[in-house]
Amino acid sequence: MLASILATGLAMGAVYALIGITYNTMFATSRVMSFTAGQLGMLGGVFGSLLMLQWGLPLIVALPLTLAACALVGVVTEFVAVRPVLKSLDQHLYVLTTLAVALIIQQITAIEWGTEPAPFPRLLEVGEGVWHEKYWLPVAACAVTIGGLEYLYRRTLLGHAFIAVAEDNFAARALGLPERNLRIGSYALAGAIGALAGFSGGQLLLAFFANGPLLNFYGFIPVALGGLGNNRGAVIGGLALGLFQQAANFTVGGIFSSVAVFVLFIVVLLAAPQGLFGAAASRRV
Amino acid sequence: MTLTRRQFGQIGLGAMAAGAAGFPLGLARPALAQNEPIRIGWLAAMTGPSSAPAVGFNRGVEFAAAAINAAGGVKGRKIDIITRDTQGDPTKCVNATQEMISQVKAHAIWGPTNSGESLAVTAIMARAKMPNVHPCVVDSLIDEKRYPNAFRLAPSNTQWDDAVRNYCLKILKVKKVAVIGDTTGYGVSAAKASVAGFQKDGAEVVYQANIDSTQPDMTPDMLRARNAGAEAIVVWSVSTGMDARLFNTRAGMGWDVPFVGHPSMASGEIAGLVNKPENWKKVYAIGYRSCSYDAEGKLPAHTQELVDRLKGKVSLDDTLLWWVAGGYDAVQLVADAVKETGSSASADIIGYWNSLKKYPGYFGTYTFSPTEHNGYPTEDVVMSEASSARSGTFALAPGYS
């Protein structure tokens, strides 16, 4: 039982963490919580299944194509749902626009792909039992992603530019940084990260159009737990969520495990509204 | 049928002449009615989610209409199928129903084909006294007092439940069952009704649960069911993903408990979702005797007659035979009502259906009366070997003669 809790809990936790990072990446340059994050994860699974099982492409081709396709979806989201409402962020219109795009993505997938879950291929044919690749691939993908982002943000000029826009986009623009292009870039990056979540977790989640809302909800929790914009917090929050959820499945079971997860979520937010790893918001007086 | 201006004038003059002669004007209408096509409204979710049944039903509908019309129609009247794609959306279905009633002036309506849409339009059709036959399973859709116009040619949820329980208790002879549903409204209510039924019949429900169908790991619930001593697992879910995960988990546990329940367990998608083909064995899904083949691979003679007629004209490879047969029967029920009563008036069609006893359809042998509009015989609801699909039919589960 413990092995099952650890294997499934860490795997699902890593998927939730990657979706949380997707939220954060889009938020960093636009101050918009885009509710397309879960749909990008869903598309990662669907594109992976389409390219590998139906079109017969090898992993080495299918993975980059999936990431590129979802990056494109991310860019379209920026153009269609984010840019038009940036001037009125205080009205929170982005909730409507990003939810609308998420709904469109889900409906198109349902019509074109189908409403039944489709199989996702084994990627590396490595491991059995609790060492099956479906359990450790999402964890590995999460580790690679967080490592890559740390490198990008800390060691590259482009990463510094991203951080500059995230800190203060007006100042960044005044310094001559291409704020709009950087925002488009961050949505493309978020699309690829969301796709990686769905692709690496495809063997657990299957290629299923209804995975989007699930990932939207459970991917948001690590963001709230870890602090908005804090990727390391999202990873810790995501893994903790996965482990707690799987433990709840074993102890209280089925429908009550979701209740347990949300009860814990509310309790944590009551105790630390800024998230466990987020800094308290400063207010100018 | 299209009227020319001259024909219209002739009819008008005839009516005026009849009126002048002291006959009621209404006498001119039967002549027109006797030649006009029999308009059958067909509310079909042909696209969008849940379109597979309507696509299958439609093949039977078109085949039946073509066959009847090729044979000269019904007393010289052609069958005219007016199809509206409702896309599985209750709002679109309401609009289409209103159109059928007020503009198309359909003589009868077949469909819709899913309960969500049917719940939205049943009362509308009842107000218009529109003869309606549908295949939806929700029990409340049939109420002979509130909806005297509505008839069901497929089993209800209760009949499915009875068939599953009878198979577990009388054929598998198990005493302890686990009942699992998904967390949808259907899964919760179906599992609850199933538990009540088993307990009423003296069986012990050792474990019951509603599982989120997207839950990636079914081990916790399967372990609980095994530890509770379940001898069979009854599943009420339309989610093929959840079904496949349950089967894979059972295999991983090395447990050989049988699964019995919802027809989705026999869905073709499961073949790609199970880790190994043998994981899908010992799974018995709800099926129908008319569309099941026996140990020798033979279908019932009446069904074989339909399959022979369909051969080369209607594909059965990507659909279920009962959908095609049900669509055929629906059209034939309307045609026979007009043929036997000589009228396409709604009261006459409803009256004819109410008089049917053991009407030999291809999908089922229907019996209706003014107090019973669930026409499908419960004894013909059987369990099928879930992994045995062959041209839209299934093998009878073990234990049936």
C-alpha cells in the first residue's frame, strides 16, 4: 500500500506541479491566471497519443511536435484571451476570456478526437510494478523542467529579461525590453510545459478530453499552496498534494478523497493566505 | 408532397363546392391526408459527444424507410424521414421538437436517443399529443398518465438493474457483491438503486463506492472490495477509462473476480486501454438476447434475417446491431400503425401502439398497453461476454441456454 501511495502520489503530484508551473509562467509576464493551463496538459496527452499511436511517429519526433503544438496554443491564447484584457486587469475579465478559450479547446477536442479516453503508448518500455515508467516519467519531467527554468531565469539573458518583465513590465519596457514579445514567449513556454505534463503523465491519465478541468483544478492548488509565481513552491505543493490525495484514496476512499483534498487546501489558505512559500504582499501607504 | 397553384385551386374549388352542397369542409382533407407522406421526425444526436448511438440508429432508420418506400410505401403513402441533428444538446433538441410539431407537422417522432435530451422534450411532446417512441433508459421518461404519447422500445434502467442482479445471484450464484459507480449523477443513482435491489433480494453488498472516473489508480477501491470478500463486482459507469483501469488493476492484483454491469464495459475502445487482452476476460456487460450469438456463433433466426437483409447495404463493423435494429423497428412501428389503422392521426397511432402484444420487432418483441409503455421484455436483457464483439453483436455470457 505504501509503495502504491508513493508511486502514484508522486507521479500525479509531479503532473499537478507541472500544471502549476504552467500557471506561474503565464502569470509572470502578464499578471493573468490563465485557465487554459489544464487544457494544455490535456492536449499534451491527446497530441502524444495521436502522433505516436495513430500516426506512428517515434518518441523523438512526437515529443517535440507535441510541445510545439501546445506552444502554439499558448501563443494563440495570448493573442485571443490575454492581450485584449490587459488594460483592464482590475476587472478580472481574463477569467472569462481564458475560460472561454479553455472551453473552446475542450469542445473542439471532444468533437475532433472523441469523448472516450484513448490509450497512450509506453514511451521507453522501462520498469514494471511500482517502478513502471508511468510513475517516474512525470517526476523526471518535473525535475528537468524545474532545473531548466532555474537555468533559464538565472543564467541566461533571456531569462533575466523574463524576470524583469515579471517584476515590473513598465520599467522593463522603459529599458527597451520587448515586453510584448517576451510575453508571447512566456505563453509559448507555458504551452510547452503544460504539454510536457500531459505527455509524461499520459500513461496514467490517458488521452482524454475531460482531463482538462481536472488538471485545471488540481494544478491550481499547488500554485495557491506554494505561492503565486513561486515555481519551487508549486513543485513542493504539487508533490504534497499528490501524496495526500493518494493517501486519502486509500484511507477514506473515492469521492471523499476529493473532499479531504479541498478541506486541507482551505485550511492551509486560512493559515497562510499568501501560500506556504509566498511572501506577504506589500502595500504602498 | 408539393402542391402546385393549380392543384391548390382545384382543392379549394372542390372544398367550396362541397361546402355549397352542404358537406362539412373537413371532408376535403382526408383525400389529401391519404396521399401525403407519413412524416417521421427523427431527433438524432448525429454529431458531437455521444453521437455513436444515433449514427447507428440512423442506419436502421434509413434502411427501413428505403425498404418500405421501395415496396410502394404504406397504402401508397411514402415514408418521409425528417432528421434534425440535436448534437446531444437539450436546447437544440427542444428547438427541433418545436419545429417538428409546429412547422414540419410530423405524424410521429422517433428519439431523441439520450436521456438528457429526452428529459427536456418529453413534456413538450406530451402537450402536443405527439406519438413518440424512444430508446432512452431513465425510468421517469415513461409515465403513462403524464406522457400517454411516449413509448420506450429499449429497456429502462430498472430492467438493466434486474438483469445484472439476476445474473449475479441466479447464474453466477454469488452471495457477496461490491457495487461501484462513477461520480456522475447517473453513476451515483444507478449504484444506489443496484445496492437496494441486491439487499432486497437477500444478497450482501460488502463494498460500495463512487469513484471519480478520471482517478488514475483504482487499487485502493479494488483492495477494499477484495478485503471485504466480494465475489463479483458490479459496475455502473459510462466511462470506458474507468472500466479499463478497473480491469487492469484486477489483473495486477492477480484476482479473478468477475465484473458485471453497464454496457460500456463492452465498448470497443476498451481493447486499446487494457494492458493485455486477457485483462478484459471474465467481464459481463448488459446486452440483448436478440443481438447475441450462442456458443455455436449463431444469432437468433429473426435477427439473422435482418443481418442478411443488411448485408452489403449497411455496415455493422463500427456500430452495434441493436442500434441499427432499434432504428429499423421505430420506423416500422409507425408504418404499421398507419397501415393497420388507415390513419396517421396521433390518437390512432397511439391507440395502435397501446394494443400491441408481442410485436415481433428485430431488436425486441414489444408489448405495450395503456398502462405499460415500457415495451421491451426484461427476460431478453442478458449479459454478454464484453470482449466478444463481432459485427455489432456479442457472445452470450456463460450460463445462458
